[in-house]
Amino acid sequence: MGKGGTYSIYQLIQYMPIPISIHIRSMFFSPNQAMICFALFQAVRFAVDEINKNAEILPNITLGFRAYDSCALLQYDLEGALQIFTGLDRHIPNYRCSSGVPLSSIIGSTISTHSVILASILGIYKFPQISHHSSSAILSDHIRFPSFFRTVPSDTYQSKGLAHLLVHFRWTWVGLVAADNDYGQLGIQLLRQEIVKAGACVAFNENILTSYPDRNAPHIVKIIKTSTAKVVVLYGASLDLVPIVKEMVKQNVTGKVLVANAGWATAVILSLDMFSAVLTGTIGLAIQSGTIPGLKQFLNTINPSMSLGRAWTKIFWELAFNCRFVSDKNETGSLVTNVKECTGLENLESLQNVYNDVSSLRQTYTVYTAVLVVANALKDMNTCKKGEGPFSKRLCADIKDFQSWQLLYYIKNVRFRLNSGKEVYFDRNGDPPAVYDIVNRQLSPNGGMRFVKVGSYDMAAPPGNIFTINTSSILWNSGETQVPNSVCSQSCPPGSWKAARRGEPACCYDCVPCPQGEISNQTDSFTCIKCPWDMWPNPEKSSCLPKPIEYLSYEEPLGTTLACTSTISSLVPVVILKIFVQFEATPIVKANNYSLSCLLLLSLSFCFLCSLMFIGFPKPENCLVRQAAFGMVFSLCISCILAKTIMVVFAFMATKPGTNLKKWTRPWVSYMIISICLLLQFILCITWLSLEPPFLEQNIETQPRLIILQCNEGSPTAFWCMLTYLGLLATISFIVAFLARRLPDSFNEAKYITFSMLAFLSVWVSYIPASLSSQGKYTVAMEVFAILASSWAIVFCMFIPKCFIILFRPSMNSREYVMKKGQNMK
């Protein structure tokens, strides 16, 4: 029994036994394959018998057939078709000798390459040809092959289905292996296009060289074994793939998932135990399965005594029961002599093999459907009413003497339903609706191979149901249910983007973290997106979160510490002022210009308090006045010190004989100095606030992760001019005090002013680089610290020594001590 027998269906007016021309080369195939081919032959018998018994299909008409075994060889396929077409036992091109019985159509061939040749010849005569297994997309060209039809879908749909399967499991890195004939090359080309369109990549593409005895298997398997692709699509007929699978077993190829096309997904020849280690877990598309009621009982009625196909039946019998008939030569040609003798009475029902397994018919179902197509087309022809025909002058064809092109019309338009409810019809290309089963090869409990349907690919279904699959019912090569992974590069998680590698396929890439301030919230993102200005990526860079708002808050430790320090510090000058008021009449208080000291102490208290304007939420009104207030208060403070210093110098110079400077020692002079100094700072601040006033801003440039609420000084020049002016006043006070530090006076405070101004200047000179190098709230904290430190420097250097004498050395604060010290100084 050969693969892909060509069957000729023709219509008989009266039933008569037709001799069958037999070309047997069953030793070319395995016993299982031979039994499957014999089952196909019996399915044709069953279909014809079923049609002849049904008076509603072709009443008073009997359908007959003639079968030829092609042995999977093109020359036998072509010879059988030409013999049927010629009408003689020998074929004569372009010659037809019919015996009065119209020839309806040819069913075959199984192999796409053979069908192309047959269709090219039969199409010339518009003679119908229906294939039950040829799926090559080439045959969908109805201009080249106008009389070709088939009951299996075109490989165009199969390629889309396989690509859909790969995409469903997210296999983006796959290897392709295909036969080097029209069937394999066109199918794999369509598959490659669909794979690339879906975003996957091809790791390698190898051809099965059908002209080589080993099919180039060692080279192909070496590529499969060494490739990083875990998924390999094998596209070809089962016979061409046998050497490849054998070589995979030989080289112990493991860890690979094979994807099968319909040509071998359920092939029995690849179900041997020796292939189980490699093929277990294989998944692919198979021709849709179906059931034929009554077929199993019909198959079990076969016996060697039947006249129809007797030679084939005997071969089948010997293979099925492992026996031989006693004759000069047994039918299978086996040289084994120690097998039992066939009696012909063996019970087929006792066998459980591929012949009588009708649980999931595929190729048998398609050949059965092909016979029904011819019968229903003849039925439509037979029911044509006179004057309503589809041909010229609305004539009907005569079913007893019709032309092939007339039946071709009815086959094109045939439409009927099978017992399963499936509707059979052809599109304009002669293709049926594309429906596939998704099957998974699994080991059965008894150790054999079974094909488990795990889903379907139905192009006729609604859009949401075209591709359906139950992943949980799939068993992979490792015996696990978890889907294997086959990628060139692992998926890039959210927070990164795919950077293509130079010179490599698009599926090979590096995962690069998103740049600062950008996110990707999807897996395998090609780009990153920027967060809005007021948001920042989370640590994983997968989403944008509101930016934290930063300012020097009262609630944080730094702000609390500075606020408490400022408040407590502001009380110190008040306490000192109270001491001065209490001891106003003592020499040490009188000698240090009591009124200026009080004014200085009040200004120092305000200096401490003005630092509070820099702490807390920066309101717009705070931003507007805080630097100006700081500048004015410190100007008052330094002006008082400068006035005290100048007054010390004037007081000493006024004691010299013949001088006119005594009038400059009066209080109004010190107040005039303070007023002038304050006026200049006031003019600067008013100009600043009028032209470029400070304002509240949200700074996102200094620290992109934060929104820094800060007061923009408006004019940096004005700010630094204000500080420079304070520094100028302090420098003048320092110089004058330094020069007057040795003047003879019982309580000369010039040396205290010298130290206080030195400390004051040191603090603010240090503040400049510290301020420029700090950011955000720490810039504000640095200014607050400078305010507190410089204020404390003045308090400590100028007033603490005096308070110590007043409180703890009262003897030094007496008139007698002052007079005595004055005499000693003279």
C-alpha cells in the first residue's frame, strides 16, 4: 500500500464490478503506514456504499470508483490519472475513449508536488480534481489550476496559524527547517513572513535536501543542537522528517520544542517508541478531526475472500495479524518462514491498531468528505429543473452524459453539511474553510504516543474565537506544564527599554535602564517616556510618582533645632539688656555708651528672630521681605557697633588740649552715623524690591527628584550687594576698632569690637563658598546658621565679658577701682 493513492470517481447507470489496477509497493512503507492507506481505500468504499444506499442523494443512479496505488511516486500518480482520463489500460495523451459511462472527477493526489502536475494537465480539460491532502499554497491559484479543489485548508492559513501559535507562547527566537520542495519552501516562506510580521525572529533556516539519502540530517541536527533557539519548526512531509528525527535521537538532542505542520503533526510513522524522547511535547497544527458513524463496523467486515481489492486485502491481513497466506509467494514478500499461517477467519474486532481506530479521523475524514463533494455536486446536477439551468439558454446538464466542465460548475458551488454539522463549501480559489486542530504529542500511560487536541484554529469562527488553546492540558518535552521559553534576549522589564544590538536580528537586544527622569511601564518597551515636571520615577522606573516637596520645615530635626536655637538666642540680648538697665548707674555701663548698647542689644535680638523668617513653608510675602529685613536689622546692628567704635575714638581725641572734637562726642553724632548707614541699606533694599523683587519658585533643576520650594532672590546682584554693604560696615568697624584697641581707657571696648567684627567677617566669608556649594533647604540652613553664628559672635565678644564683671566681679565695677586703674594707666 502506497502513500497518497489516487482515486477516480465516476458515475455508473447500473452497478457492475470494476477491476482495480494494482501497483503495489507496500514494502516502501512501514506496516502502520500501509494500514492507513488501506483504511483510506476502505473509506472510499464506505462512502460510495453509503451514497448508493441513500435514495435521496442519487436516486436510480449508482456511483462507482477505480483506485490506483501511486506508491508516493509521481510517475504512478500521473500514469493512473492519464489511464482514467484516456479510458484505456494504457494512457494516450490528448485521447479519450469512454465506454458511455461519464467520468466525473479524480480524487488525489496526497502529495502537493504531484497535485500541481496533475492539476496542470486536468485543468486544460476543465476536469475536476479534488485532493484530500495536498495543501500547498500554490494550488490556490485558480487561474493556473481552474479545476483543482481540496478538502484540506491551504498552507497560507496553516502558516498564519503556526505563527499565531508561536506568538501565543511568546516564542520570538525560533529555528526553521523545511523540505526543499514546493510544499516545504512555499510553506516556510509564508510562515517566515508571518513570524517577522508578528515581531519574532528566525534563528536559522535550514533545508531538508530530499535528493540526499540522509536528507542532510547530520548538518541540520547539529545546527538545531547548537542554536540558542529552544523552539524549532519542522515543515515537511512525514517521510522527509524521519531521517531528521532519527538523527536527533542519535545525537541525543534534548531541551528543544518541535512545532509541527499538518504534514506530520499526527503522522503514525513518527509515533514509534524510538522517537518518543525527541517528539514528546511536540505541538502543532493538524487537519481537523472528525467521526464517520458506522465506519468502524464497516472496516471490521473486511476479509480476504472479498473480490474487490483482494490483493490489497491479503497484504493488509498479513501485516495486521503477522501471518502469511500459503502460496508460492506471500503477498508482503517477506522472507520470514517461521510466521503462522493466515486462515482468513481472524477477527478484526480483536485488533486495536491504526486501521480500525476511528476515534480521531483526519486524512480518512478528508477523503470521505471528497467523495461526498462529488456526490452532492452530482445531486445538484440531477435536480436541475428544465429551463432553470445554469448553462447557455438556461439548459441543464444530462447526468447520463455530461461534460467535465458542467460538473466543474456544480463542484464550485456545492454546499452541504456533514453529519457533524460542519458545512462544506469552496471559496473562489477552491479552498474549504480553514479549520485546524492544535495537537500535542504526549506519552500515554502504556508508553505509547498519543495526540491530544489542546485547541483549534478556525478562520470561519467569530474574531474572538479564531485561535483557542488550553495551555494547562499541554505536556512539554520535560513533562512539565510550564511553557518553555525561547527568546534571543530575555524580556526587558518595566523600567528599561530594548536597545538593538548592531548587526543582529531585532529580537536580540540589550535591556538598558531608562534615563534619569524617564519610565517605561510596559514589558519590552522600545522607548522610555518622560515623567511630568512635577513627578519622578519610582525606584523601579516603572511609574511616575509625585515629587517630594522640600523646604526647611519646622517639623524636621534640622528646622526644629535652628528654630529653637533662634528663639532661645533672641532672649539672651533681652536678658543682657535687663542687666544693663538694672546696673545703669555702674561705671562699666556708663563707660560703654548706655543708649547705644541698649539699641545694639535690641537689634541683636531682632537679628536672632529674623532667622525664623527663613524656616517653614516659604510663603510669597516671606520671600518678599525676609532678605530685606535681614539686611536692615543687621545694618542697624553693625551701624551701632560702628557708631560705638567711632565714638570711642572721638572721646579719646576730645581729651587732648586745644581740640575742637568735643562736640562730636555728643549722642546725636552716633545717631546720625546709624541713620546714614541705615539709609543707604534702605535705599538699596527699596530699589531691589521695586525692580526685581524676590519671589516664591518651585525649583526642579537643582535636584530633579525633588520640588524645592525656595525664595528666588530676584536679583542675585542686589542680594550680594546687600551682603557686601554689611561686610563693608563690619570691615570699617574692625579697622577703626583695631586701631583704637590700645587707647588709654578703663573700659575700652575697642578690643572687644575688634574680636566681634573679626568673628562676624569670618562667618560671612565662610558662608559664601558654603552657600554656593549647598543645595535646596541646606542653602537656607547655611544662611540661618550664618545669621545665628555672626549674631552670637557679637553677643559673646562684646557683652559676655561685661556681664561677667557686672555679675561676678562687682569690685571691678566700682568708682574706686576705676579711679585707681586710671591713675595706674597714667
